[in-house]
Amino acid sequence: MEKLLTIKFVTWIGRALLLCLLAAALPAGKAQAQPAEPEMVAITHPATSEQAIPRATLRAIFGMLLQKWPNNTAVRVFVLRDDAPEHATFSKSVLQVFPHQLRLAWDRQVFSGQGQYPEQLASTQEILSRVASTPGAMGYVKASEVDHNVRVLQVR
């Protein structure tokens, strides 16, 4: 009987060690399989006087709660579709909110009659073009796509 308990104990320890090894290897394999997300930046019209912006203010602008710049110019917000990978990356990495939280904020503003949806565009190239040509405009693109026609806002 004692020998049978020893064999069961050794088998149990072996299985536990194997599970630990698999669990330790799983995150490493997963991290290698995922491509790095592109760095996203908030951009604005070049005439905007702001150089840096607090993250809370940026969230308020993209949440459609703040509609004017400090100089009283209207803010026009341009975004991609909710299911665009760049939208999710910007929301999570820069605004530090989930995309569905932005959608809920927009819906709340529209359904309460206190605001409107940001303008959805088809591509980051279209965002670059519209932000560059619209005073007070704000949007987001990959850092690698920024050109001299827009200003990148530093997020504090």
C-alpha cells in the first residue's frame, strides 16, 4: 500500500512540474507570436498653439466632452471605425481606455442631446489630410505616417 501511495505521489509531482513548465513556456511563445503594435500619436492642425496636452484633456476631447481649444476655436475630432486596429491601439495605448468605452461616451453625448459623434474616416491618410486642412482639428495616426502638414501633440 505504501509503495502505491509513493508511485501516485511521484506521478502527481511529475504532472505538476509538467504543468508548471508548460505554463511558463506559454506566455513566452505567445509574446513572440504577436507582432508589435505601431506607435500611435495624437495629431492636430498645424496652427493649433498647443505643443503638449494632459492625457485627461485628450480623453475629454476624444470623448467629445471638450469641444473648444483654450483660444475658443472649435475642436473637430476625426477617428477611424471602431473595428480598425489603429483605433484600438490609439484608444488603449494613448488614451488608456478601451474602444468600447469611447463608443459608450459618444453614445451618451448623442442620445442625451449634449454632443455629437466624431467624424469617422476610412484611413489614417484621410485623417492626415483632414486634420491638416481643418483649423482646430484633431486625430491620430501611426507615428511613422506623420508628415510636416500636421502637429504631433505630446501627451503628458
